Amino acid sequence: YGAAKRQYRQALALRREIGDYRGVAADANNLGLVASATGDAAEARQLHLEALVTAREHGFDDAAAAALVNLGALAAAHGDDRSAAKLYGQALALDRKLGDAAAEAVVLRDLALLDSGAGNYPAAADHYRSALAILERTGPAQTAVGVRLDLSQVLAAMGALDHADRELSAAEQLARRAELGPAVDGRLRVARGDLALEFN
């Protein structure tokens, strides 16, 4: 990570100097991700906030949405689900304003994971279904399989085993059609075994 950090810092300094504010927001976000990966949450938050402020000041809604997602992920990682949900919600609103369906699906899945972790399975299922409605149009297939698998597990946790079975079957069929390979197949086999135990 050291080399990446040096490169991003050099790029950030240059972009500040020439007034490339979209680049400033991007590099600050990238540096924040590096800081997060190396365990420096405080620096990561500061850098993502810099990216957010810069993006908002100059009207770069896509960069602002990216910073909000990164800040939401930091909040979620540190157990602040309320702040994470608020940040993800702001990002989702920007993605919808921009018509960025792919980014919208990512945020919906993040919200579903938050809900699931809090035991709010009905809300998680709603968010997963909304993400699936997008992914069925846009792909990629591997992400759609992952979301269907997550939805199946949430439905099983709710006790809706028949619905869970249908979602898992749909994930299996999509994985076969898309030829996603042994790693995905292995995950699906484990999920099928787990669901079979629930039926027993």
C-alpha cells in the first residue's frame, strides 16, 4: 500500500495545484480507501470527507456519491449503523438523480447488509429485491447470483423457506447459464446444504 499511497498523494498535490477538482475528489477517495485498508480509520474518514466537500463544492454528484458510500462503509465497519444508513441513503439519492443504475444496485445491497446485520430481515429483503430488479437488467451475472443467494438466506432467516428455496434455485440456474465457475458453484452447494438443514 505504501507505493499506492505515494502515487495518490503526488497526484493529489498536482491536481490541487492545477485546479483539477474532480481529480482531487477521486484521489482523496482513493487515499481514504488505502488508509482504511491499512487500519487508519481516522485518516480514511478525513480523506473521504475532503472528497465529499470538494465534490459538493464543484457539483460532481458522482464523486460525492462515491465519498458517501465510503463514509457509510466506515461507519458500518465501526458499528454505527444509523450513520451508515443515512450516508448510504444520501448516496442512493444521488445515484438515482444521475440515473446510475449500477451504483444504485451496489448501495441497495449495502443497505440490505446493514438491515440483515441488525435483524431487520423484511427491510433487507426489500433492498435485495430492489437491487435484483436492476441487476436483472444490467448484470453482471455473478453479482446477481450473489444478491439472490443473500436474499435466499434472509428469507430463510424469516422462516419463509419455500421462498428461500425459489431464490436459491434461481441463483443456481443463473450460475449455470452464465458458467460462473467452481467458486460460485461451491458457494451455492454450501447454501443448498444449509437450506436443507432448515427444512429438517
